[in-house]
Amino acid sequence: MPADRDAALFRTRILTLLASHPDRAYRPHEIGKALDVSNHGRYQAMLEAVEALRDERAVDIVKGRLQHRANRPTQGEGRLTVNPQGFGFVALDAGGEDVYVRSDKMKTALHGDRVRVAFAAGTRGEDSREGEVAEVIERVTTQTVGTFDASRAAGWVSPDDRRLPHAVFVAQEDWNGATTGDKVVVSLDRFDSQRSGPEGRILSILGRADAPGVDVLALAMSMGVRSDFPDGVEAEAAKIDAGITKKEIARRRDLRGYPIYTIDPEDAKDFDDAIHTRDLGDGRIEVGVHIADVSHYVIPGTALDDEAYARGTSTYLVDRVIPMLPEALSNGVCSLRPREDKLTYSCIMTVEPDGTVSGYDIAETVTHSVHRFSYEAAQAVLDGGTPEGTVGIPADELTAEVLRAGPLAEVLTSKRMREGAIDFDVPEVRVRLDDEGTPVEIVTKER
């Protein structure tokens, strides 16, 4: 029997063997044993058939073994993640192994986009799946941050995000005042060809690329943090009435007579929690923790609520804070600033001498912070100092509050540690800036 005919027969027999055991993968010598091949010449013909099946990608290769190739979909949908080196992976909605996409197979897809990917045949000797983008289903990346460069009637923005390898073309009428060297936010309006690149408009100018603080803000925005709020969100925030009606006070627990105070970093601008303590006798202490009642002002289904949900949290940078809510709320209505009535939620607890919480009550309240401490100022009182700048409350009364809270904090911390809590306290650093925003010193924060 001619060798090529022998190999063709073995090809059929091998495919039949694999199809009859679809869940098993065979090494070549295992196939020879299963087919009862003992003659050397016939064994060589069988190996030729195995190689042909590999080359034709007619079988799956699992760790060097041959396995039946079941009928599989030729396409799938999922989210594209791009590596700064240019290639990417598509995490399929249907699950399973991610699909590898070479840089030249991306078409016009960008990092984060939802795409439809066409599967390529598996590579010989490898388990990985490869494919190419067939269609961009949803464009997720609609803007980016980069450095603007103008040349006559044309302008280009080079993205800071290396996962976006294409410079964005900006027509002169869409520069919006940007000049060469500006750090800008640019839209991604059109991207029809991988060869020509995307087109967009300058949305905002962050400042000169080499100006202090601009690089930090640009980095945050390139990670998806938005520094400004949509007009609709700002409009809703501007309409909020900061006044507290007698009707609202009447339905809440009125704690404005309590010596409530805040403790925050020296440079904090929003104060979202406050405390008070009271001596109940026999070593028992009442502890009140009060937080701003943001839900009174941010109503579900509003633009404010949707924006806060999308942001999730405030973002703290070296030189600024990008808040979750517009400043009218974060630094105003919902900030427990001293000597202002505020709507709050309060948890009032009874703490035993050993740190056990023997009772608590949670209520909607109205409070009035009598003083704003920095961490350093509160520590100074614990070290024997006197509160400075107190208004409406004697300094010795406020001193007694802090001196009661300090030891209680130590009791509660010791109790937590005894009960197996993990202390995640790690050294933190603070960057000190000069008046122009240039870093001049890095210091370790003291707890």
C-alpha cells in the first residue's frame, strides 16, 4: 500500500477514534496503541497523519495531545482589554478562555469597547484562542486626555493612556483655544479606519503640560476620573435649598444642644462625620457618631444620584480632591461645618468600661458642630493643650470631651485586637507643595 494512501487511511481512523472519545486527549503513541499499530512503516504513516491533522488544524491540541474538535461558534461578543504594547484580549460574555487579538487585528476597537470577535483557528501546539475584531458593538471610550500639538490647520492629541495608540486628529475649528503644549481633554467622535486614526474635538484645557499639578489631574482623568460635572448635575445641585424647615426639625431627633465636633486632616474641606461623648456614670460612656444625611438631598433617579453612582467615591489627589458630588453639596450643604445646623444620621451607642457596646440607636437627627479639630489639634489636647478658637462652648468643656474620647478609642482598639482584628495601618505619606503646587517634601503621616 502506498505511503500516502496509508497516511490518508490513518487520518480517517484517527478522526474516528477521537470522535468516539471526545472527552479524551491522546498522545501519538497512545493513538498507535489504540489503533493496534505495531509495524514500523505503518507507525511512520500514522505519525504523518497526525502531523497532517495538526497542520490542517482539524483537531484540538491540548498540551501536545490530540482531541476531537467539536463544532464551535465562529464568533463571540465581549469586552476588549488592550495592553500598552498594542495587543489585547476579549473577555467573552459566554465565558471560557479569553480571545487574544493582535495589534493589527484590532480594526477600530479601543480599550474597554464591547466588540464582536471572529475566532481564528487554534495555533498548532498551543491552547490559546486567537481572533480579530469584526465589529465594535459599543464604544465605551468616548474621550481621553493628552498633549495637543498644532500644525497649521491641523491639530493632534497624543493620548497619555498608552492603551490608546492612535493620535486623535482635531480640525482647526474644534481646537477651542488650545495651543501646542496644552494638556487637554479630547473627544473621540469618529474612528472609521485604523490607518487614518480617530477624530475628535477639544473639550477642555487642563493647563500647560509642564505646569505643576496638571500632570496629576491628567493622570486621574486618563483613568476615568471626571473633574467636572455635567450641566444637568450642576443645575440640580444649584437648586437645592440649604435651609432646614421647622417641620423637618420636628420629625427628627434634635441634638443641637450636644457638644458635637469633627476631627479631620488639616487640609480637609468637607466634614462628613462628627462625634460626641457623654459620661453615663459607672464607667459607661455614650458615644454618638453623626454623618451627613446626603440622602435627604440626593434623590434616587435624579441626575445627581446617577452621577454619584457612576463616580462611586471622591478621588483624593496630591493637590486636590475630585468630589463625588458637586461642591455645593460636598463642601456646603452636606459638610458638617462648625456652627451650622445640619441634617444628619446618628448612631448613639452605650459603651461599657471594657469596650462592649451594650446598646445603640440609629436615628435621623439635626446636629450642630461646635468645633472643628484637625488631627494635630485633637492630639495637642490629649497631650495637655487647650482647644483654640472655641465659640459658643467653654474650652474646658470641649477639652473634657476630647479627653474622654481619647482613652475610649484606646479601649475599643485594644478590644478589637484581642478579638482577632487585623491592623491594616501602614505608613502613609503626605506630599507637601509650595504655593505654586510644586512638590517640595514627602513626609510620613503620624497616626
